[in-house]
Amino acid sequence: MMEALRGLGYSTAAALADIVDNSVSAGAGEVHIEFAWAGAASRISVLDDGRGMDDAELESAMTLGDKSPLDDRAADDLGRFGMGLKTASFSQCRRLTVASLRERGTPCCLRWDLDALAARPEEGWLLFEEPAAGSEAFLEPLSGRGKGTLVLWEVLDRVVTEGFTTDDFADLIDGVEARLAMVFHRMLQGPRSTLRLLLNGRPVAPWDPFMSGHPAKPWESPVARQATGSGPVEIACHVLPHRDLLTPDEYERAGGPEGWTAQQGFYVYRNRRLLLAGGWLGLGQGRVWNREEAHRLARVRLDIPNTADADWKIDIRKSTARPPVSLRSWLTWLAGDTRERARRVFAYRGSPGPGPGGTPVEQAWRVEHSRSGMRYRIDGKHPAVAAVTDAAGPLLPLVNAMLSVVEETVPVQRIWLDTAENRETPRTGFYGAPPEQVVSILGTLFEDMVGRRGMSPAAAKRTLAGTEPFQNYPELVAALPDGPGREAK
């Protein structure tokens, strides 16, 4: 049975999150995770300052199936099945040692060793009462503390496999850090911080999937609540800023461990602990929603009580959740509205709102809808286009022919395929271009407006400030000269 439990499918990060859950449930305020590289003898340990356990409690914690998932739990308990310590640990190692100390109590220690069980099957359940020979020093960090628990993983056969190197070990640590920063971010951040998590002595910085407080964030909903038979459910919907409104570092960090497209959707929490990161919970309008590029900016925070695990079908790894039928229509409506808002921000490159003075932003492209489908057309009213067509004279037929060729050869399929494969949109709106290039194009259009079209400098600036893509460069528009000019037409 123990060998079979190893196949539940934990990643190292998910397994460690389960161990940290136990620390949090034990009232720990600080948890230290240590990765020690020694080839095949490498080890991982988790040390907390929680209330600790006495002999009876530790034996219960190390016993398979000692608690029923149907038993009532404390409101702040992050567990349910009573199996997390064992299943998470066995998924990564063959030797699990747990040492614990109650305040003013006596230290206690128990160890499971799967190799010892396999070697001596006739002796039954061999639960040892001391660390393995040579491993005593690895439990020393617990000594000198007034209370706490230390979990030690050795014989990491599911981690340090053939060909595994120190570089792989370092990459593993980085992946674990990213996952824990996401799973426990609400406990790690802000004035309600209740947990300090350290990985090889370095504090884990929280990763907030909702970019709370960012000035470019276009929308978030008030918290909505729904009463259920298993307790209240809360939901808050968020649309994140478009890439054009973020610095490269902000964009890279906000994408999360799995990237922008994969991280869209619901974030399901229980007691502020993240259970599920991204995805649409099997919801949809007509068909089940998939993670699509157009909705990459949509993220929805969903809080459920720990009394609702059965209703939401939370699995033993805390990796799946399915909403009860009674909530599906409510969740679908709220999520559908969020997806549509996110799609609009994504489609309009982060600037769907009005320009200066409340006027719409003049865009270079427009969409025509007909019975035969959609077509993308260059808008002749855009200042850059109008400047050429108005001054074309006898060349106007050639200019119009050129514009028609551009319209009819927009590589829609290629753009869609590149976007889907690369999981990011092509750069537009002078993204990454040097300011000199933008200034040069602005200057050309400005001179045409003031010189040929007879607009005043102030009127030309107002027009450019409300024209795509120059609405993204208000400081460059404002820096255009204020020389004398005629009144605006």
C-alpha cells in the first residue's frame, strides 16, 4: 500500500506545500525549508516553530488512515484526509523521519523506511523510533528550540534520478520557490501576513496573481458572496493590465510560474491557502471554456470554507476542484463578464477607454462585420493615412491600391498561430522602439497637420494625443513645438 501511495502524482513543490500546510495548521509563524545537495544522499527538510507534538500525536500523524476525512476539523485547518504528511513525503523519498517537541515537553521521533519494510516484510509495520544511523545530525536544528517540528526526507529516489546534477537541483529549488510563493501568497503578504517562509535561508517573496494595487490595473469587481449549505463562498473578479502598460520585469513576474495563458481563470482558496491556480473549473456558455490567449488577463479569486471540500470535490493533493451544481450558473455569469472585459482590454491593447476630453481614440484599423464574416480595414480617417491620401494627387489610385493590398493580405492565420505557439502577442504600438523613432513619426504628422492642413499646434497635439498609438506617448506629444499657427479647422 505504501508503494502504491507513491504514485499519487505530487510534484516536489506540491508535496512541500502539503508539509507547510501541516506547519500552518500547527500555528507556525516561521517555516524553514532546506535543500542539501549530496548526490544520491541529498536530502530535504522542513522545520517549523509550531506547537509541536507529543508521542501520541506524532504516532497518530505518522499512521496511515488514523483520521477520517468526515471528522469535524478546526475552521483554520488546511487538511482534510489526514494523509498529506505520508503521501506527500513518500511521493518524493523512501525514508521519512519526523521529530517534534512540545513546549516544556520531551522530544519524540518516528521514522518510516520503505527499504526496511521491503527487506523485512515478515516483521509487519516497522515504524522506527529514531533517525537512521548517520542522520542524527540532520535533526539538530530542532534542538535548542522551545517547540516545533522537523520533517526530514532522505533517499530522494523520485527527485535525484539517474543523470540528475547540481544544476537540476538548483532548478528544482527555483521551481519550488515559485510554487510556494503562489500557494501561500496571501499568508506572506500585506498587513495580514501570518507566515514567514524561508528557502535555504532566503525569505520567499509572495507572488500576487491579481497585481493588487497596481495603478495600471483596469478593473476589479467588489467581493460577491453566496451562502451555501456548507458555508459562504466569496468571489472577486480581476482584469490585469495589458503588456503595453507594464515594465518588462512586471510583465515577466505577473505571468506567474506557468505563463500568462495558463495562469488565467479561477484561483480557488481555502483559508487563504491556494488550492487551484488557473483554469475555468469546467464552466462555459454553450461549451466548456478553454484557456485562450484573448482571455489571458482574466483572473478570478474564489474563497471556499474548509467545510465545503466534499461539495467541491477537493482531491487529496489539493489540485482539483469542481463547483457544485447550485453555484455553476452564478460562477459562469461572473466569470463570463470578466472574460469579456479581459478580451476587450487585450484586443484594444490596454487602452479601450476614451482619449483626452472623453473622445474615442482614433484607431488605424477597424472591423467590418457582414454575413460573410469579419474583415479588417485601414481607417482612412487616421491622421497618418489621411495625410497621404489627401496629398497623393494623381497618385491616389496607386495609394488606394496599396492600402487594399495591405488590407487583403493581413496574415491573420500566421498572427494567430504565432501568438498561440509563443503564448504572447506580437509587439505593436512602437513597443520597444527608441523614443527617437516615435518622435520622428510624430514630427512628420505634426508638420503636415500644422503646415498643409492649417491646424493650430494645440489642435494638432490634441488630435495626436487621441490617435492610436500616440495616446501611449503623452509626454512626447506634449513636447511638440508650440510655434505660431492658424486656428484649427
